[in-house]
Amino acid sequence: MSKLPFRDRLQLPRPLLADGAMGTMLHQESDARADACFDAMNVEAPEVVLAVHKAYIEAGADLVETNTFGANVFKLGNAGRAPLVERYNQRGVELARLAIAESGRGDLYIGGSVGPLGVGVSPYGRLSQEEAIEAYTEQLTALVAAGVDVIVFETFNEHRELILAVRVLQDIDPNLPVIAQSTFYHENLSYAGFPPARVANDLYKAGVDVIGVNCGSGPAGIAEVLQQMSYAIPEARFSAMPNAGFPEVTGGRILYPASAEYFGDCAAALVEFGASIIGGCCGTRPEHIAAMRAALDDPSGHVVDLHVSDVYVHHEVMDPDHPTELSDRLSDGQFTVTVEMAPPRSYHTEALLRAARRLRSAGADLINVADTPAARMKMSAWAVAHLLQSQIGIETVLHFPTRGRNMLRVQGDLLASHALGLRNLFVVMGDPTRIGDFPDASDVYDVAPSRLIDVIKGGMNQGVDMAGHSIGKPSNFTVGCALNMGADDIDHEIRILKKKLEAGADFALGQAIFEPGRIQRFHERFLELEGRPFELPVLIAIMPLHSPRQARFLNNEVPGITIPEAIMRRVSQAGDDAPSAGVEIAKELLDQMAGLVQGAYIIPSHSDYDRAAEVVAYIKGNERT
């Protein structure tokens, strides 16, 4: 029987069944210690490895993983075999291919197994990014040259190392399919404190074919992580390879409690939770895979209830010492796209979460969460930002108005934001309450935006509050300010900006501009006044116009926005197609601003997130610097 290309096989509704544990089998079927160099057995005991492959094939596996999980220069170096990376990986593929050939099944796939390097990669370990890239290049080059059908990255507890490895593979062979599996621990968090939704989102953006979870726990724990991942990115494909429960040591042997029958009962449940590929990890044996095969072939059998909760909110407790994704993007000079979302006027969030998924799929890097825009009563911006980060996995920029907060509340709110993992802030004065739906609400504020930026950057990020008292560990906020590069009085705007720069602002969100030449004039005037180039990263606001009425309102009633007559006329003449014309105008403005700004801050009209997604997709489809 011939086989389809791996990606074509993924299109079929029938799940793929991977094999089970290799190390468990080699440990139990030989005299090797549990911490032995099992990769060396590809050369030193090939008959044992071959027998394991054959046993899994006979059990009904569709995907055979090579015995190369630890065949990298660092893990092999610990066993005195560092020069043998290429040989062990090549021989690992040969043994899997031989087992398939002897089985007579032509529809099986070879997955090149790749695990973490076993040495922490910066910023969590001593290994530099360059050293890690070199190590992964050596192993992956050998596996690709040996002719695997897919690379299976597995048991990565730090997903940024996993993404680094994926990028190395994409440089070697961008056409080779990728399964990328992470491992989670207490409270379903990764080693660095990232929840499943964030990990899945980052892997999805990295372009992997299958996002997965393996090891760490048995079927119930794996199912919970899988559910959170598939909820965050329903359009993605997933894999699930649980352990056979939690291990115990008996008589010097590591044993796992989960029976083959239990794994068979769990197989259909894992598929229901979104898995396109299922298999086993530590402790699983051919009998577990055979039970899963039987369950997949006969879906009418018993399905175990894995007791997964319907609530998928997890506290984002990622390492506060590590910069945010926004900070990394700004430092690297990457063009950054963020979209503003307004909190709902009720406690129902499903529509907002669906829109966020749509924006993320279009390519949005972050979501800006407005706080009581236009002084209208809305759900707390903190709650919305936390939901987006924990359930959708996309980083947010939390709008942090000073209006309505006294000094005590400002500082308490900052601590709360940091504790929730909301470390990108846009500090702004905020809209006056008199224009909103509760005009009699308190409008008090004790601190101006430039002063608050100083409180955050010069105080809390240094470990002290406004009174100089210790807050324990310093915070690690990335702070943005407001900027109108198209202001009529540029000199006044630059004087205000100087205070924000001196306070330590990291970036600016720019007021919408419909005449890109104004940005160039701002740069020229800043150089004249300050004697140096303007270098603060600016994410310029882009407002896709929705109607002639909206265009007239912005032009006549919103301070700082001027819309040229040619654009006004174009929107008016578009008639019912005005929203489409607005999107095209937005695209043209972005092209004209190329090289003048460092990102785009999309502000949808009337919460039209589909139109915003069109603009995002256009940006992401064109390389910008």
C-alpha cells in the first residue's frame, strides 16, 4: 500500500496513530540503565531497537519515530559520544525504515525524533543561541539527509527553545513537515510559566504543521492541555501523546500504572478534544498502542470521561525577568502590528474571543485593550487582557489611563497588572467622564502620564514605589506613551514628548494620520529642535474609514485628526462600498509610511474586526522594515 505525502494524510478525517515509548522499551527489554545513552543502541544494539519498531508496527502504529530523541552533541557528549551525532541519527532512520520494509506496510511514516538539548538555552541557561543553533543544525541535517517524512520535536519544557529548533529546520528544509510538542507541569504551565494557549499561539505563528503535547502526565492531564490549545486555535492541528500515568520505582525498574485498556478507552476522547495524531510517551508499550488502534478502528467502543473542565483560564506567571514579546520585537526592529479591541458592555466574552482569534490568525502580533474608551461603561480592561493572554495566547498592551485613579490606586493597579502577566502598558490621560454615559463619575487624577511613566520606569522597574519604599522584586514593564506626529503645533508636541522620553518611554502609539508627509515633517522638526534623530519606536494608528459620516466626524470633531479632501471625496463616492474603500485607503497609507514608523496600531471602526483583519493580513503579506 502506497502512502500519501504527510501533509495530505493530515487532511483525512481518520487520526494518525503514533508509536509509544522507545526509552521505556529499551530500558525494560535490555540491561540498560534508565539513564543510559539509548541513542547509542542504534549502532551498539541495533537488533533491540529494530525489535521495538517492529512491535509497535505490529500493534498498528502509522507513525514510527526514530530512536534519536537525545542524539545531539550535548547529550551524546555526556556519554562520551559527541563525534557520533551524524552516525547515530542516520542509523536511527535506517532501522525505522528497515522495520517498515520488513512489515510490508507501505503506508507508514518515519518521524525523526528530536528532543531538547538537555542544556538550558539563554536566557534560562548557559548555552548561547548560536551554540544551540549549531547543535540543532547538526542533528537535523543528519535526519533530513537520511530521508524522514516528518520531524517530531517532543518533550520541550521551554517552548522558545522549541521554536528556535523549528526555525533551524525551516532553514535546512522549509518543505519538511513539523510536529512540535511541548510538555507542561504544575497547573498546566510550561517551565517558564507559559500557559498552553500562549505556547500553542507561538507555535502556530512559527508555522508548524501540528501543535502537540506529550509527556508530563497521563491521558487526563494531556487532555486538559489539549483542550486549552484547541480552544485557543481551533483551526490548528494537534497531537497528544500521554505518559502511562505517573511512574513509580519498583525493584530498580521504573513502572507506570496506566493499563492498555485504559489507553484504549482514552483514545477516542483525545480525538474528541482535537487531536489529529495520538500515541504514547513514557511508560507506554506496544499493548497500549494496540488498544488505541482497536479503539480508533471501532469508534463505537467505550470512551472514558477524562473530566476536563469547561473553564480554560490560567494565571500567566511567566518569568517576570524575561522581556515581553513586544519588548523583544521593538529591540529587534521588527515591524509590529497590534489591533485595538474595546471590552464588551456585558460579562459575555465569547464574541470578543472569536474576534481575537480572527485577528491572530490574520497575523496580529498583539492586541491593545482599551480602558473605558470614550468614558463608556465597559468590562474591566484588565479582565479582557488577561482572558486574551490566557485563553487565546496572544500578548496584550493594556491601556492604563491616569484619569480616575489617585496615587494609591495607580500603584496598586500596577502591581495587580504585573501579577496577572500584563506587562505592556500604554499610559495615557484617558477620556474625561463628562463625555461618557456617567458624566457625574469622579474625574480625579493625581499624576500626569509623563509622571506615571517615570513612576513605572524609574520606580517600580527599579524595585521601589512612589515614596521610595521597596516593592520587593523590581517589576519589568514595557511602557508606551501617546504621540501626535501630525499635530499642527509640532513644537508643543515635541516639548510634551521630551518629558515622556526623559521618563523612559519605550514606544509610542501614534495618533491616526491621513497625510504621511506630516510624519516626515515631525522627524525633520525634531532633529532641528533636539539636534538628534527621533528614534523612539512608533506604532502609528491606522483607522480604516467606514463611512462618509465617520470621516466627517473624525475630521471635524476629533482633535489632532485631519483628513484630506481627496480621501473624504473618495469615501463619499464609494457609496455602499465605503468600508472596502476605507480598507484600501488604509493599505495605501501604510505603504506611504514605510520606513517612517516601526509598527501599525489598527483601530477598527464600529468593532469591525473583519476589516481590521484584512489590513493586518495585508501588512503581514508585505515585508516591512
